[in-house]
Amino acid sequence: MMIERILVIGAGTMGRQIAMSCALAGYATILQDVSAQVLREARAELEGWAASRVAKGKMAREDAELALGRLSQSTDLERSAGQADLVIEAAVEQREIKERIFAQLGCVAPTHAILATNSSTLPSSAIAAASGRPALVCNMHFFNPALVMKCVEIVRNGQTSDATVQAVMGVAKRLGKEPVLVNKEIPGFIANRIMGAINREALELAEAGVASIDDIDTTARTALGHPMGPFELMDLVGLDVIDFIAQMTYAQSGEEQDRPHQLITEKVRSGKLGRKSGEGFYPYTH
Ligand code: CAA
């Protein structure tokens, strides 16, 4: 299956960087969002990112310009999907919205097009039927920041074909990623289950007054070699996202250990969402 044109739906934190990764790998890429303002912000961020890599000597100016030239944007889903060989949906984490998008894609995307969702909380089996082509549907879960993180979890549902898995694996490798195959649609897949266990332990240590948040983070970095401590990472991901993942995991598993932690829920209630809001476990000056 030849993939040359990619449509990324949703220009938020994940979608914009996934789209840029595709453009850098040589794919003709369209970034689609319902908001023209969000698309403008995404373009400005990606141009800034490319300029800083050129300034650091990590990317040739010509390559940056070529990649940005391959990346177009649109608010029109129907028109953007018309030529796509692969669609990566990174819209908001709401089942109804994703289901509607997949139903629409089932009508307007070419019949050979693979439809992947970047969702971390919704298995593709929940929306595959809406597309009318379940064999061509899977999760393709990237990590934040998507331009940097190497992992992509390819999660197959019961009906995903081997050809679909091979094709998206091939795309992920061409993006310079190290894709992993998840054979069962379990809540949290692989990475978020491991992250959830680490976060749970870190939150319990902090709550019990065993050590400060700062010292717990320092320990994870200096004793375990993690690039960030759990609290720094939760702030990066967004405490609302962490809370939402916990809610969805708990709803699916019903296990006490997956219940959203009150420290996170309280922060979200008071608007402390992490880096993006200027404060989470730590204060940030942008
Ligand atoms: N966007 C794009 N590039 C970024 C970036 C961002 N937000 N943040 C950092 N970078 C780039 C920098 O430009 C820099 O690039 P160069 O090396 O080419 O100059 C590189 O990353 C390293 O950045 P820094 O030197 O500023 O800082 P660092 O070495 O501490 O790295 C980090 C920053 C990459 C974020 C690193 O700390 C890290 O890997 N942290 C862990 C991130 C992680 O675990 N992500 C997964 C979250 S879970 C998730 O996403 C799943 C989900 O469903 C919620």
C-alpha cells in the first residue's frame, strides 16, 4: 500500500507536531482544524521551531523550507480528505466527535485510505464501525512532544488487517520513529500504563510527606535516569489530560488503582493545568 499523502485532523499540541513530522519525512501533508485561529498558531509555532533548528545548525534551511512547503492547512475536512492515503485523527478526546469524524471520513476519504486515531483513551474499535472500513482502522498513538519522542504505539483492533498494520508501521519508521505493536486494546496501552503506575507512586509519596515534589522528581532523574521527574512530566502533558486519562482508564477497568488521584483533580478544578496554564505542580513563566 503506497502512502504519499497524509491528512492530520486537529492542530492542537499533538496534531501540529505530528503533521510537521510527516512533512519532514517527505509526505504531502494537510493539517486540518475547525479553527482558522488554531491553524495560524500552529503554523507560527512550527515555523519558529524550524527556524530555531536551523539557527542551532541542526537542520539545513532548505530542508526546513521544503518541509514547511509540503505542509498545507485547511478548515475544510471534506476537501482535505479527498486525496489522503492515510488520515491521522488528533482531534479532541471526545468519543462523539471522533465517531462523527470517522463516519464523515468513511464517506469522503478514498476507499483505500487508512484511518488512524492518535487517541490514548479511545480504542479504535469504538469508532471503526462508523467509518464503514474497520479493516483500515487502528490507533497510531504519538507522544508529547511528537517531534521529539520516538515511540508510536500502533494498536490494532479485532478487525485491523495485517496490511494496515504494516502500512502504518512503515509510515512511523519513515518518520524516524520506533513504532511498537500493541495487540490488545487494553486501557492505557503500554506507555500510559507504565506512566500511570509511576505517577501513582509519586503522588502517594508526596501526599504522605515522604519527600518534596522537587526531591521526588530529582530522584527519578538522578537515580533512574528519567529525562523528567513524574511531576515535571505531568505538568508537560497537562494535568487535565492526566486526569482525563485516569477517568477513562477507571471507567474501563473499574480498578481502584486507576481512580483519578485527588491531588490532580483538585489542581484541575483550580485551573492549574501545568505548563500550558502557567502553573501545575510548578510555576512557569512563558
Ligand atoms: N516541541 C518540540 N521540540 C521540543 C519540545 C517541544 N515542546 N521540547 C523540547 N524540544 C526539543 C528541543 O528543541 C531540543 O531539540 P534539539 O536537541 O534538536 O536542540 C530537544 O527537544 C531537547 O530539549 P531541551 O534541551 O530543551 O530539554 P531536554 O533535553 O530536557 O528535553 C524533553 C526535553 C524532550 C521534553 C525531555 O525532557 C523528555 O524526553 N521528557 C519526557 C517526555 C515524555 O515522557 N513524553 C511522553 C509524555 S506521555 C504522552 O505524551 C502520552 C499521552 O497519551 C499523554
